[in-house]
Amino acid sequence: MTDLVNHPPHYQSDNGIECIDAIRASLGSEAFVAHCRATAMKYIWRTGRKDDAVQDLQKAIWYLQRAIDETRL
């Protein structure tokens, strides 16, 4: 089954690199945390405006967890 929250296939290159990893590598830690926080806010903002509100909230949590993990490095 496709995991649209943790590993959406449309954000992976043909050679297996995930977009989030490329973003992290290009931004550096501080900017990456800001990106994750902003993206979480985007998903919270749109909750209820699309068919799957639960998935939007799960994605927001996913991005907040990435920000937490990055901050702990």
C-alpha cells in the first residue's frame, strides 16, 4: 500500500532520492526547520478544505516531527 504521508511516491526521484532530503541538503539545518514549520502550518491551514482532513493533520505532524528531529541534531 502506498504511504501518502511518510513516503509519497510523487516526491521521490527515479533513483530513490526523496524531495525532503534534497531540500534538507540544500537549505541547512536552521532554514530546514523553518521550512518544516511553514509546511506544517500550510497543512493545518487547509485542513477540512479537501477530502481528507485526517491526512492533512498527519502531514502537519510529520513535518513538525522532522523539525523536532532536526533541532535535536
